[in-house]
Amino acid sequence: MNLHEIWKYDDENHIQKLEGFILLCEMCHHIKHLGLAGILANEGKLDYNDVIKHFCKVNECKPKDFDNHEKLAFEVWSKRSQHQWKQDFGKYKEFIKQ
């Protein structure tokens, strides 16, 4: 299992707030971090087709649905990457070492 952070994004004020955490299997975690999954696949460390198959199995959908998910995820990432973001660790702030 992998611990994955859950962020809420304020796209107007460019603040990302840590809302909590969720446990994910390794493949679901790769799906949450598709950019990294692509890098790992290019390095021969991950079979990207396995990621697609897992997505389709979990979501009971077809590869074209994955393609749409992937496209949307990268569109959002591209827009958000144009800004400098502030992080709000909310109730987890006390656990952050500075």
C-alpha cells in the first residue's frame, strides 16, 4: 500500500491545501501520478500498459476512457504549472518540520 496525499486546489488564489491522506495500491498510486508513471515507463521501470489496464479494471471502463482521463489530467497540470503555488498544510501543519 502507498500513502497518497489529498490536496484541494484553489485555482483562483493558487493555494493548495492538504486535506488528508488515502491508502492506495501501487498501481492506483501510479495513476494518481501519471507524469511520474510516464517517466518510470520511459526508464523501463514500469509498464505503462499495466497502468492503463489497472485503471480500466478498477473503473470498469475502456482504454479510450483512460485516454480521456489522462488528457484531462495533463491539461489541468499544464494550467496549474503556469503559477507559483502556496501550500496550506491545514491541520497537518504541526507535523511539518521547517
